[in-house]
Amino acid sequence: MIEHDSEQDGAAVADGHEVNLARANDVLPGLIHLLPVASRPFFPGQAVPLLMDAKHWSKTLKAVGNTEHKILGVALVRSETAEEATPGDFYPIGTACRVHRVHEQQGHLQVLVECLQRFHLRQWVSSKAPFAVRVDYLPEPAGSPDDQVKAYAMAVINTIKELLPLNPLYVEELRVFLDRFGPEDPSHLSDFAASLTTSTKEQLQEVLEAVPLLPRMEKVLVLLNNELELARAQQKIRRSVEERMQKQQREFFLREQLKAIQKELGIAKDDRTAEVDKFRSRLSALTLTDAASKRVDEELEKMAILETGSPEYAVTRNYLDWITLLPWGRYSKDRLNLKRARRVLDRDHHGLEDVKERILEFLAVGIHKGAIAGAIILLVGPPGVGKTSIGRSIADALGRRFFRFSVGGIRDEAEIKGHRRTYIGAMPGKFIQAIKDAGTANPVILLDEIDKIGASYRGDPASALLEVLDPEQNVDFLDHYLDLRFDLSKVLFVGTANQLDTIPGPLLDRMEVIKLSGYIAEEKLQIARRYLLPRQLERAGLPKDAIRVKVPALRALIEGYARDAGVRRLEKQLGKIVRKGAVRLLDGVATPIEVGPGDLKAYLGSPVFRDERKLSGPGVVTGLAWTAMGGATLSIEAVRVHGFARGFKLTGQLGDVMKESADIALGYLLSRAQHLGADPAFFEKAFIHLHVPAGATPKDGPSAGITMASALLSLARNEPARRLAMTGEITLTGEVFPVGGIREKLIAARRAGFKEIILPADNQGDFDEIPEHVRKGLTIHFATRFEDLIPWLFKAHQ
């Protein structure tokens, strides 16, 4: 090992023995300045150009330039950049280099260094830039190489030969190497081979640190073989891309030549002519209006003079494409057969007899007229009662095409009326798109969730619907994109909504409302047996008799897990049973799997709904309410909190209407207490608290007046009310006013087990329209004034 400090006089010592003196320029000093590199290490025998930041490393290079030997140590660091390096980031093995040229330009240093010999970092002299360290040099192996080293050297040379044809850059680097060293120098050969590769800096550092020749050549051969595989894969990809590009270019030139030849011979057309002929061919099968025909001719003339690559040409072509794809004058023939329509409705839906009758009446009028058009049906009801499927059944009964789109959440008027043709990407509105997709000018178009349409700064879509859904206006519906009148009067529009409150009045006025009130438990049972369970088995790919849910289990399922007005939740629960049954079948359980009432907990968990707690005692009365999900029972409680001061408190998330009803009920009782059998003195100093349970749920609506008055009267008389339910609004003079949602409320009363119900006398007509199977078993009392309730409300008056 040769070591020479900068203070020494030029003598060289190796292992304690004196050796021949070296030339001053060849002596490597023991104290050198250190330069970090972050990309990859340098190997002895190379001349490497460096590009560095002058701000950080100019001091280091000046310090090196002030030395006689011009030796600089270069070592790899673990940090991402050289500027971030600290002494702890340096690898212990580096390369001593002689600086030959330094050139500064635009804040960067261009340095040419000659890599001489490996060194081991022994001691830090300066741990801040410019870094200075004491090093021990690691000389290259001397002597003639043995046979094993020669064999490895030949393997390295052969691998380099395989790499040369794959990348021309390797040829130039090899020429530079051979100018300085011969192939019989295995040490420099292995370092050169490692520097050829694109291996990671960690892999190259392992080669630099491998001083013994044989382990170093083993590592290099592995890296070379990896590089060879990578180069072959890159060449294969490059050839594939080049072949594909050449093929495409060749086909392009041949196609252009073919077009030119065909054009010269007059046996082919250019793209513009082909497009025009395509549009004229479509138009020959259509019956356009005079205005549409004129517009199409104008657009075709414009298209004939436009350049095919211009944006205007693309806009015109798209416009003509839309016009010629619309079914102008093309109508499907209606199947005007009332028996068939009744059969289709009965096939697809169980129950809903009143709804079916309304639809059949509507169809019957159309049969007499010879055409079904002009009316817009609006199906209103809770979620899951079959509104959308009824619309599909109407289309099936008439033999018309069916198109459904949801207007819920639409906030842009252009979704209805189309975009104006002023920018690329403009499109017609939803109705023109529906007509194009249906392929006829008289489809059944279902507008789903029409009560959830919105408004924003882009316009009011609900107002845009007014023209579409008005039989007097939609004969000449104008879409902004087409800018042509299109006849929508033959289209049968069917809308669906959960409630009417959020639908604007002018829009609601244009539609014929058909209400779907929901299903009673018996109807749900039949729907589950006939439709829902077979459908779930089919979706699961199981035979029809693989899983059998017994009738008592279906009743328990409906009562405990699916009490909502529709059947969507019921279908989800049946789907859960079928899925769990499918798992059991794969586990080897024999078919059919029988599901009884006692098995429901294992399949579905604990029941979601439980029997409502029967509240009783003075001041407790049950009312009936309507919600968007159907009918519901509403218990109302009144108590006298204390007698220190007069007061009235309301709780239970009551809206303004219900608060006013409560005040009216209290005011009426105060004025008529003695006549109604209550002690007037009771209210003089009583602080009364009126509460509607389930306080987390907001409640509002004009139908709880008589229920609140009955609860206050029961409290004042200290007499419990009989088990009955009621609905109706009260005035200050005791008149009972009518309310809405009678059918939903009666279904809720049946579900809760109430057999006796009080209704306003003005609602008797609504009650008479309710199907017999809903009214069956109910005792109904009709009240005109609040005094009429007294005999039905208390047992003493029975």
C-alpha cells in the first residue's frame, strides 16, 4: 500500500519496506479533498466529465487547484443530491481522480477528471465543505491472472460483444477503453464493463467496493447479463413499434394512391361526397317538415364548400348526423287491445286495482279516439311501490318503445332544451336524445323523480319542462341545438314522484295525477310469493324450488323487517335470505331449504320493526300522519307539569303548522271546557306540556288538530281515551276540517292494529274510493264538529 501525506518529502513506504521512489506527479497524497456524487460511483481508468453547481463546490475545486498533485477524491453518497450530503451519507470506498480542466459557465462548473485508484476513507479532517479526509489507497491486483480470472474475462468480453450491436453508444465507449488499456487487463476490464451498464448506484458501489478481482468479476458478469436482457427487450419493443409505424405508413400511402386512382377512373368518391350521400340516403326514408328540409339543404350546401379538416365542417357534419338520425314521421303502431293491456298490468303487478283501472280508463279513451296521445300521467307514491315498472308495463301494453331518464337533480336548462350550436361539444336535450334512441316519434318516455328537479344559475329545468309537457305546445317543441320544430305530441309521457309539494304548480297542472298509496301486508305477501322471491332466485342462478320461504315466515318478515309502504326493502331482505341460502347449498345442505319464522333471525338478524308500544292513560291519544314514505301513526301525550303558574309547552320537533294547531286546540278547549265535560278551573293555573314522541324526527302538517285537542281534553277530564286513531284539523269554533292522505293513513292504522278510526265527515268521499280490501274490518266514525268525538273518545259515553 502506498501512502503519502502532503507534508512528506516524496519517500514511499509499503508494508514497512522501502520501495523505489515514484515520480512526484504519480504519488497519491494521503490527505485529499472529497467531492460527493449522488448519481453513480466512478471507476479507475475512466476520464469523466462532471457538471456541478459552482455555488456549492467552487471552494473545493479551488482548494484542489492550489495543490501540486491536483488530486480529488470522489465518493458516492446515499442522499438524493450531492448538495445535501453530510459525512454520514458517504460510502466508505471512493475513487481518487486527477483534475485536468475546470471551466465555469452560467453558475455551473464543467470539470474533466481522470479516475486513478480506489481509496478507503480513514479519517475526516473537515466535515464541512470543502470536505477533507485522510485515505488509504487500495491498489489494483498485480501479477499475471490465473485461469479462472481469464475465463471470467473472456465471459465479460463475449457479453460486451453481444451488447455492441444492440446499442451504438457501447462501440464508442469500447474504443476509448481500448485506446488506454488492453483486453488482457482484467481489473480495468471489469470496471469498464460495470460502467457500461445502467445498474443502480448501489449495485455499482458494490462492484467498486469489491477489491479482490474474482468476486468483482462475478458481480460485473451478473450486471452485464441483466443489461443484455434489458437491451434485447428494448430492441424488441423498438422493432415492433417501427414495424407497426412502417405498416401504417405503407397502408396510408397505398390508400391515398388507391383513392387517387379511383378518382381518376371515376369509380370512387371522396370523404365529403360519401358523407353527403350517406345523409341523403337516410333522408329518403324520412318525412321531414318543410322547415327541416330547407335547413338540411342549406347545411348540405355549406358542407360541400367547407374544408374537411376545419372545425366548422365537423360541427356541420355532427348537426346533419343528428337531424338524419331522428325518426321524422316514423311511428310505431299501437296495440289498441284493452284485454291485452289488462293482462299485461295484472302480469307485472299485484294489487293496485284502482291504479290499474285509471290506466285502463286512459287507454280506453285512446282506443275510442284511435290514438293515444295528449295526456301526461304522473304516478305519485312512496318509494318502492312500483311507479317505474308501471310505466314500463304501459309501454309493453301498447307495444311502444320505452325510454326512461331521471330528471332528479338536473339543474341545467340545457339538459331539457339542448345546448346552442355555438361551440364544439354542443348536444341536443334529453328529449331529442330519447327520441333518437327509441327510433320512433311516439315512444313512452318516463320522467323519473320529477319532484326532485332543481334550479341553479344555469336556468330552471322545471320551467323548461312546461313546453314539453303541455299537449298544446309540444306539437312544435323547439330544441336549441336543432333549432327546428319537432312534434312531441304523439309521445306518451309518464312522470313519477314521491310527493307533490315540491312540484311547481304550473307543471303539476299539466299532468294527470294517479296516486299509489302503498301496499297492505296481504298484498306484500302475494307480491313476495309471485314476483320477488322467484326473481331473487333467478338472479342468484338457483332453481325455483331451491329455497322455500313459508307463508308464516313471509308474514313475520313483512311485519318485522319490511314495514315500509313499498316492497323495495322486502326484496332486499329476500335477497339476503337467498344469498345465505346459496352459501348453505354450497356447504352441502340438502334442497329445498325451508325457511320458517324461527329461522329469520339467523338469516336477517334481529327484527328492525317492533310492535309500537301502546301508550295509554289520561292525555294520550293516537293520531294518523302522512309522510313521503307512506302513512304513520303518531302518539300524542299531554301532562300537567305543575299548578304554580299557567303555561303551555310543545316538544317533539313540531313545525309551524302543528304548533298553530296545538294553540288552536288549547284555545278551543279553554273556551268550551265546561261544555266538553272538563273543569274550567283545571286550566287556570296548570302548566301543560304537550309532546309528540320520536322527537328526533321533524313533524309538520295540518292533520293533528283534533288529536291534540283530544289529548288535552283527556288530560283535563282525567279520563283515558279509548284505543282508536284519528286524523283531522280543528278550528277555533270546533269545526273538523278535511285532510289528505286518507288511504295511507288507513293502511298505517291497520298495520298498527287499530280497528276504530275517526275521520272528518268531509273525507267520506275519499274513504268511499278506497278499495274494499283496505276498508274491510275497520270501524269508521265521521265527525263534523269536535263535540261529535266525545261519545267515541271515552268509554263512559259508549
